[in-house]
Amino acid sequence: MPLPLLTSKLPDVGTSIFSVMSQLAAECGAINLAQGFPDYDPPQALTEALARHARTSGHHQYAPMPGLPRLREAISRKTAAVYGVAAPNPDTEITVTSGATEALYAVLAAVVRPGDEVLVLEPAYDLYGPAIRLQGGIPVYVPLRVPEFTPDWDQVKAVLSPRTRLVMINTPHNPSGAVLTAQDMATLAELLAGSSAFLLSDEVYEHMVFDGQQHHSALQFAALAERSFVLSSFGKTYHATGWKVGYCIAPAALTAEVRRVHQFLTFAVSTPAQHALADVLADPEQYQTLPDFYQQKRDLFAGLLQNSRFDLLPSPGSYFALARYHRISQEGDLAFAQRLTRECGVAVIPVSAFYHDGLDQGLIRFCFAKRAETLTLAAERLCQV
């Protein structure tokens, strides 16, 4: 009998732009400012803790499905201290996941039903749309206002409907680095007050906010917190993206639904890594110093590009910066990014990859989570373009 024909659930989706540009960077020997990962190691205290727990008998088997109790307790204490809120219940409101990516997918799988609408502010991380569609959901895209990448709340209000099952926000924002204000969060709370929609708040860059600004978490707004899934990432906070450990905080009833999916998606996260993270969370210095750490890198990179023909946009948060290149070329952003990688030896991400329809506004994204010498060498090459 002939083999069955497999019809793709995502026929229009190819390999992620991050994989594509990182592969091109490797082929060309280019400096990779494309994919969002540091080129330096995690804090020594964390790697030493991992080594210690890797040598500990009993730390090599499955962790409990929701995460190690001691790690969830540490997350609870840290959340209360950082955001000035009541400590989330570690038993019923915190789930440790295989990175924030798994948390996001688990939330969508738990919440979104076929035909449900999910409101997405874009540009948006390229995972959002496909993950929604895999649940049978319908992404409804609302563009952020360029070049500040601020929400148009009137437009958001216009598309909210009884069909809206979930609203997704990301602050600090990837790719733009924009940060939602307290007023933004309050406005969103007002808009959702009369709806039955849930909120997914992607806050993985929560500790990377600059120039004296503050990160405003959905957890700090009672009207949002009661309907929110808030995602965080140890990979971002501790320069350890390859560890793939994140977590989701949500009210108990919502957490129960996330765990229904999580238990069949990954079940549990690396046990030694969870023990190591629980150890270092007791010392807040690492995440308290991140704003200054990354602001210095942002400012160094911006200063080095002052004499280039790239026009950097403001980046108040995250470890990304966008730039216009109209003084160099009128090419589409993908073609320009590929040529920059091959001819200049610096890989970047075309911002059109963050739009569902490939909207090209002549913008590229740099990742400045790199050592000073990496940023310096990259800037030297970019200034010659």
C-alpha cells in the first residue's frame, strides 16, 4: 500500500531566521550579532553550583513535574522582593519549564481552542504566530507604532471581541527593546476588565531595563495578575540560554491547566540545573546588577557606531538594538542582512522576520549581549560599510 501523505500543519513556515542567520554566520566566519545569546559564560557561582550538584547522589533523576520545591520557593521569595507583591504560592502558582519557550507553548496549548482569537502586538517573536496556529487559534495582529514601538491602545480596543481568548504582550520587547510603562499596563487592565480574555505576559528580559526606568510586571497590577500567565527566563538572567530553564507564574486555577500540558510536553526540567539555580537565587546581586551591566554594553556599542552610516534607534530595554540602514542601501532587509554577513562579516536579523506578513521597514536587529572586544571588532567592520 502507498505511504500516507503528510500534510503540513505549517506549510508556510520554514527554518527560523535565527537558525538561518547563525548558520550563515558560521559559514562566513562572521561575528554573530544575530541570534540572542551572550558570548560569555554564566556567573562562576552558578557553574560551580551546577558542578557541585552534578556530583551529588540523587540529583540525576527526574525532578518533580512542577519543578524542585526549593527552586519554586526561591522564585516565590525573589518575585515578592523584586515586585513588592504577595509571594506567589510555590505549590500552586509556579511551574518550572524547559525555557520560557516551553512555558509559552504550554500556555497556548492549555488556553487556546480552535477558532479562538489571540491578540498579538507586532513585531513579535517568531514563535508566537505558529504556536497559536498549531492550537487552531487565529492570531490577530496589531502593529506597534514605529519608531518608538509603543502600543496603539485604541487599535487594541477596536479588535478586542468576545472571540478574543488571549492577549500576548512582551516587555521589555524583542526585537525593539521598548518597555511598557505603568500607564500602558493600567490601560491594558482597563481594556481587559470587561472581557473574558486571558493575558500572556512575556517578561524574559525583566532585568534589562535602562536609564533609570523600571520594569512593570503584570504581577504588579491586580486586575491583570488575576488573568495572567507571566513568563520569566533563567537563561536570559544568568547568561545561560543553553540551559533552557524558565518558569511561569499564574493563579492556581490557571497554573493547573499549564501543568496539565507541561507534564506531557517535557514533564520535568534538568534536576542539577534546578538545584544550581536555587542556590544562586539566594544572592540577588546578579539580577540587581544586570541593568548597569547591559546599559554599559548598549552605550559602548552605540558609541562605537557613531561614525557609521547606521542609525540606531533608542533601546530602553532587553539586549537588542534596531538600526536603519537607508543611508547605505535600499535593499530589502533580508537581502541586506545576508550581504552584511557575507561581505562585512557581521550577522544581524532582518526585522521583517518579526512580522507575520514580512513587513519590511528597512530595519535590522543587533544583539549587544557580547564581550566588549566582540562589539568593538563588529563596530569596526560596520563603520567600514
